[in-house]
Amino acid sequence: MTSLRGERSDRRRHEHRLTFTRVGAVPLLHRLLDVDRLHITSGTYHELRKAVEVGCVFLEPILAGISAEGALDLVELTRVEILAVKDLPGSLGAGEAESIAVCLHRPGTRLLTNDKRARNFCQERQLPCLYLPAILRALWVRKVLTKKKVRDLIRQIETEQGMVIKNKDEILK
């Protein structure tokens, strides 16, 4: 579900993508999505390992979370999904392409991404796709958190990650 394109963009993409992991809020995603575990593809896993190797040590806990007791499961692609990856735009990274292939072939699967190309691809094909502002809004709309707690979470994300969430008013209205 991530993409690597040069060291600087790697870090930025991973920072956006793994926001909830970095602020210790993965359980909120579990509650929001009503799932016990989240899944990542092998492409995403390899991108995470590569990012850790180039200095993104904040991603190490995510890799550690891929275990029998962890919050993440590694999903194996079926033959059909592997072949579907080849038909997806080359502008998508391996992780995004594999994740989209899973969403295309497994009913009820949703993509969590902040990659604009992946999000646009999903929207064009009406595939379920959640990105950070939509997740933050859903947290209070579905009463997982209060509006105040979402506002606090936004501040935490911005403070701890140096990220600017531009559409706070839309998220909180």
C-alpha cells in the first residue's frame, strides 16, 4: 500500500501512509473498520523494509507488527491478483498496485492510502478507498471518537509528524 520513488519522497509517502501507526492509533482503525487485523501485501512489506534500510527507523514497529500476535497480516496474492497487477498503471508503486489488485478481486476489501494516484484510480473505478481526511472524519461521524478527540488527534498528527492537514474544517463539519 506504499510506493517508493526516491529517498525524499519515500519518507514523505510513508509518513502519510502510516500516520495511525506512528501515533499509536491503529486500534482506532480496527474499531472504525470493524476488523481485528489489517492486511498488507508483500509489495508493501518490501517497500517498508527498503524504507527502514534507508533510515526510516520509525517504520520498524510496523514490520514488528506483522506477526501472529500483531495488528497486521501479510496477505498473499492469488494468481488472478498477480496477473491483475500487470494491467494496472505503471505510475502506481508495487504496494499500491498489489493492494488495488486485492481490492479488485476480493469483495468487501478497502484500500487505505494517501497516495493520490492510487486514490484517483480507485475513485474512477468506484473501489472503496479511504484516505486520511476521510478516516479522520469517519472517526467522529461513526462515533468512534468525539469531535474534540479527533481535533486532538489531528493536532497530535501535525505535531509529531510535521504534517499539515489542510482541510480540518471539512473533516470537522
